[in-house]
Amino acid sequence: MNGISLILEFKENLNKKELVGTKCRACGSTSVYPNFHCRKCGNTSFEKVKFSGKGTLITYTILHAVPSGFKENSPLVIGLVELEEGGRISAQLDVSEDELSVGKKLEAIFQERDGRILLRFKLLGGI
Ligand SMILES: [Zn+2]
């Protein structure tokens, strides 16, 4: 499988509102992003793993000067989330500034926008 088909497959799964990544057959390390080789051990054999979308906030940043197309989301909160199954992903957070803190439990939501599916995270069990 080449790089483009790996990325297309990731995007297809996202459009189906599924977070599917890889698990290394040698060391068991997981990654939500498509990889050619395991970042931990270098192995090139993977199995697919479906992520629950639940995870923990590792760090975040708040952007007050937002790119065009995101003005209605200002300020824009971007977080790095460690997923329950392992692997980290960065995405926009639908979490208000006063509820933000490292270590918060989050869950993925899939939002449709202009015919595309965007991955975001909200507080686990939150609205
Ligand atoms: Zn590995």
C-alpha cells in the first residue's frame, strides 16, 4: 500500500465517522495516523485498529487570530489527545476555555461541514 492510498483510506474511514489506525505486529505500538513503519521499532507490518475516540488531553493551545473559515469558532482551541488505545492526535476541541485543563477526558465527535467530516473532541460525556 503506498502513501496516498494510506491517507485516502484514513480519510474514507473518517468520512464513515470512524477513527481507524494501525497497530504494529511486532511491538504492539498504535498510531492513529497512517505509517509506513513503526515509529517505535521500525517494523513495517501492521494490523488495523479501530479507536474508541476516547482519550486524555495532553496539551492545548488557544488561537485568537484564527484562519479565514474559522472566524465563527474564534477563539480556536487545538488540543493534543492521547487516545485510550495509544497513539496521539491533534484536533480542534469543542471545550470552553474555563473547562480546559491538561488531563481532562475527551471523546471524538465527527462534525459535517461543507460536505466534509471534521474530527473534533469534546469533554467525555459532555454536550
Ligand atoms: Zn513496533
